[in-house]
Amino acid sequence: MPRGRSTFTKRQKEQARQQKQRDKNEKKTQRKQEPEGGIGSQVDEMQEMRELAEAQAALFRIGTDDEPNSLELLVPRKPSE
């Protein structure tokens, strides 16, 4: 006896739901396997952001070399002996 259209669509819908569930579980396990973003990753991210900001500032720098830039003002200098 041939299946009706509603049976076919229900089957397709259920297969799609199961596939989505498999994909979701796979992503979940991948996230668990990745190292968590702790302080080390935040420090790396901040360093990368500083480097990008410095590169961007270099593109727009118009003043003379003897003028201190904003990065030089923010970075504390070590006293020279």
C-alpha cells in the first residue's frame, strides 16, 4: 500500500529534527574539548588588540617624531639608572 504525502513529510521532518539534534550535540562536545578561555587567552587578546591599534594609529599619524603618541603616554616607563 503506498504511503501518503503526510507520512512522507512527517518522516522528512523527523529526520531533519534528528539531524539538527546530532549537529547540536557534536558542537557541544567540540566546545567541551576546547580549552576554556581563561586569563591567558584574555591577555593574548589584549596584546593583539594593542598591536592592531598601534598599527592603525601608525597609518593616521601625522605629527612629528618628537611628539609623544598616546601609547607612549599610557605605557609606564622604567626609571633608567
